[in-house]
Amino acid sequence: MAARVLVIDDILPNVKLLEAKLSSEYFDVITALSGAEGIQKAETLSPDIILLDVMMPNMDGFETCHRLKSNLITSHIPIVMVTALTDATDRVRGLEAGADDFLSKPVNDVALMARVRSLVRLKMTVDEWRIRENTANQFGFTGNKSTILSEHYEKARVLTVEDKTFESEKFIETLKRDEDAVTAVRSGEQAITLAQQNDFDIIIVSLNLANEDGLRLCSQLRLNERTRSVPILVIGEESDMKRITTGLEIGAHDYILRPVDRNELLARVRTQVRRKRYQDRLRTNYEISLSMALTDSLTSLYNRRYLMVHLEKLLRKNIEAKKTMCVLMLDIDHFKQINDTYGHGAGDEVLKIFSERILMRLRSFDLVVRLGGEEFVVVLPDISMNMAIHVAERLRKGIYSSPFNVIVADKQTDINVSTSIGGSLIAAGEIKVDEVLQLIDEELYKAKEDGRNCTYFTEQGLVTMPDRPIVADSLEEEMIKEITGSD
């Protein structure tokens, strides 16, 4: 995962050591030798994560962290304090200052890299909602002016999964300080059942359950639609660090080691609850304010007006972050024939199902737009060429793999639908929105000329394997057979 890391430490050898380790893992590293310099670089260079030392002259790490988290420009950037301090009081102080984690030296390199990758993934989701909110501001809507640190954390809904009674009671007693509503269960099966029926602000999972694998439970919670975005805090022994690292890789948000310090537990829960409520509010405010102005009334996808502003912002962000993105244009093959044969009502249903099949095969932060008529645009941030081609082909195959079931003349009718796709990988550089759309439109034209139901990419040509069962010339004939029932 490509990411920009800001290292803030007043001791140059420490900076060089971290820089070497991070660079070997293909992170883009920027450095600062003081808190003041770090704040300035965080504001201007937009890092994806900050590694911050505590013991610095003039402005120590605690004060630096607090200023960064109180600043609207930098408050959403994850901060990991890496320091020689080992006392639990220092960890809690760092977390209360707004740090997302507080790691004591010597730090396990594998665990550190897993923590960095985990927090970068979380930031990507927040970044996408922040960009969408900024897009909304272009149309005169009021945005969110608070920081994560200003979010309230009290009265959180907490689910704990722990089969040791004394530990479970300790968690409940500790979290009562914030008036949290704690639901305690002893097994993963109970947790899954409750999570399907209730909304939680955080789920705490023990990795040391006697009769089941806590990591598998984390994986199930992350795959479940209802709990996919709920923060997971895992609890384990010092000897569990390898499993904890795996937990962070599969989607856990944070961890704490036994014996659990009550104040640290409270601080880490507060951090996760604040982040979730901040992200939830971004999403809610955004969806309410833009649902009418910037979405397509038929499919509920974003419309062309939104795309033009949002894609411009993504292209600028692409330059700042030095990343690549992919833009696809999809066109429903022979859509006019569908309307002529089955009627416009059926055509509208096809558009809706088409939209749903696209959405279910993308990441939460990918963008889908109905450009107009039967044309759609998909934007895939931070992606390689190989993965972009894979996603495009997954979309194409997902469209034609099974018929669209729609109502025609009060009867359920199956309609075979396919799509042509034009794509382009956009590297960091100066390019305008209109130029991007022209690139993918040219590739889409090639796909249509080549018989439809295929994918073309700029500089790659045809990327579809010869597996196209729907032939353009026979599509109309197949539709007539379906509606008349003839052979």
C-alpha cells in the first residue's frame, strides 16, 4: 500500500533509522526535526500518517499531537507516538492528546508496519468522505467544521467478547465511567447474533478465547455488512503479537495487551468511538445535503455535475500523493433495443439493476456515476494497472453472467444484458477532467467497434479474454425470443 509517512523526531539517527525501515517497505517518507516543523509539514504536505517522538525540546510530542489533532487541516491524520517511555500513564496521556497509538521502544518492526498500514487504510475511508464533503461545499452546502478530538465519546454502545468472567466484569466496570452501554458475551456466535440485531460503536474481542479463534471472529465481523465499519479493539497477551499483527491486517482497528490497564482501555475506546462518530457524521451530513442536488433520481448514483467537481479534486490529490487512479466508462450494450423491445419501464429497471451490480463489486471509497442515458463512470483511487484491469473485467463479467430479471407486461422476464468498458490509468500529473473523459470515451468506442461486451484500456488495448457469449448481432433476436416465447 503506497502511503506518505511524516516522521517527527529531534534526534537525526532515529529519523534516519525509521526512514530506512519505512522506505524498504515502499513508503514515501518525509521528516521533521521539531514539533513546529512537523506541524508545518503536516499542513502543507498532507501525510497519510505521522510517527511522532515524545521527548523533544521546545514543544514535546504531547503538545505537538494536541495541536495537530485540534487543527481542522490535520485532525484526521493518524498519529503514532513512538518513544522510549514505557509507563502506562504516558501511554494514556498520549492517547488523550489525540494519538491513535502509543508504541514503546524497542518496537517490533513487523507490528509497527502492520499498525501503519492499518491506520492508513482507515484514513483512506475518512479522506474519501472529506473529499466528498468538500465537493458538496462547491455547491453551497454547509460542511463539517469540527475535529475528531471534539467529538463526544460518552454513552457509547459497546459489545465485549470475553469468556473470562473477571476480565469481562473489569471491562464493564471501567467503561461505566463514560456511561457506556456494555453488552458482554462469552462466544463469537453470541457476538455475531447480537451484532446482526443491534448497532454498536465498538466491539472488543479477546484473542484468548478458550474454545474458538478470536481472529476468525474479527474476520467474520469485518465481512458482515452491518459490522463492516464498526471499530474492533482486540485484546491479547504479549506473546500474541504475531496474531495481533494479523488482526490489524484483516481489519482490527486497535489492540491492547494484558494485563489491561483500565485507563488505557478507556482511552483507546474513546479514540475509536470518536473516530467512528466523526466518520458517521461526515457521511450523514454529506448524504442528506447532496442527495437531491447531485444524485441521479432513478439509480441514486452520483450524477455528471458531481463527477466534474469531484474528479477534479481527485486528480489534484493524485498529484499531491503521487499515486495512480483508474477511470472507467461503461455503456450498456444495445440499450435502445432493450427500450424498443421491452418498453421504457423495463429499461429503467435494467438501469437500476446495472447500477446495483456495479456497486456490489467495488470498494466502499470507489466512486460510481451515471453520466447520462446508459453511460456510467467508475473512479478507482490508489490502484495499479493490473488491479484496475481485474476490477474492470469483474464488472463486465458481473453484468452479463446472469440475466436481468424485470417486470414486462406484469410478467417476470429475463433480459440478457452486457456492457462495453473503456478504461485508463491516470498517473500523477497535470491532466484535466475533460481530457480524462475523452481518453476513456475513446477506449469505449474501441470496445463497441470490437463487438461489445469487452474491455479496452489506454496503452493496453483489448484486455478481455475471448469469453464473450453474448454476440452483438444476435442480441435483438434473443430478446424477441424471450418476449414472444418462440424458439
